[in-house]
Amino acid sequence: MEEKLQELFYECKNELKNIGIDLNHKLVGEITINIAKRNCQRYGCCKQEIPDESTKYIEKVGKKCYIRYAIFKKHNIEVSRWVMNLNTDIIKNTIMHEIIHCLPNCNNHGDEFKKYANYINYKLNYNISRLGDKKQDLKQSNIEIKKEHFNYKIQCSKCDYFFYRKRLNCNFTKKYRCGKCGGKFIILNGLFEL
């Protein structure tokens, strides 16, 4: 499984090089990729280390100020084990999403991330987005979806988008907003089965 991940990673890097996005060590830093040790629901993540002090800037969000860095010297991409059972194109899509996070000013899903994602989607026919659709990807890969039990149903008060969670942060409604419309979340308690 680890070998397959490494092969797909090198394929992605070569595809990016062919469309003019070079992941050279001086610009992007060192990138390592492996399978996540924890069993989690997310597709993957990119953990940045050793920020480049020359790219330091201050970002103001509301009344708070945060120190941010545009470039990091080391990136560790982790892909969840369950993703490795999906179709190859979905795995490559996940790897490509995480590679974009390694590029300068792409630490989040902001404007720079969207520019790279749209460019790669256009040039290489990928489907890189901010969020993945687990049910659709499992169905596309012909993997049976297990029934799961959840304690919470979270619903957007604005667009009625909803999702389920087994556990929740006590400040969930204060910290998070809907990714589709920016609306506030409403938490419904109970036992929900999917």
C-alpha cells in the first residue's frame, strides 16, 4: 500500500511538472508522503514544519491578529488508509489536493489554493475541491457503505445543509460556520443511523 502511494505521488509530481508547476526543493521545500497512522474520517492532511522567517506576515481576522507564513521548508502529507482502497483517480485527486497545500501561500483553502486547484482541474481533468464526498467516492469505487450510528445531526440554519457527527467540540457552534453559505449551525441531539 505504501509503495502504491509513493508511485502515485511521483505520477502527480510529473503531471504537475508537465503543466509548469515545478515542486523544486528551493521553492517548495521537502515533501514527504505516507499513510496516516490514525484511523480517521478525513481523506488526507498536509502538516507544515519549519516556517521560512522571510515570508512572515500578520493577518488580521476580526479583532485578532495572527502570525502567518507563506512558505514552509518541510511538508508531511498523510493520506488516510481507507482512501487507499478507493479508485486510483480518487487517490490521485487527494494527493494533488495535499500537494497544493505545499505551494507558497496555499496553507489554507483561500484564493491561492483555489487558483491552483482550478488550473490543475482545467489542465489535467482532476476534480480537486475543498471537501470530498465520501459516499459518492465509495459508491464509485464499488465499496459497500456500512451503516453508522451518530449522536448529533448538525444543520445549517441558512441553506439547510446537514451532516452527522459522533462527537462534538463544546464550542462547535461558536467556532464553525457552514462551508457552503457561511450560515450558523444548529445541533440536533439523538441517535441517528446512516
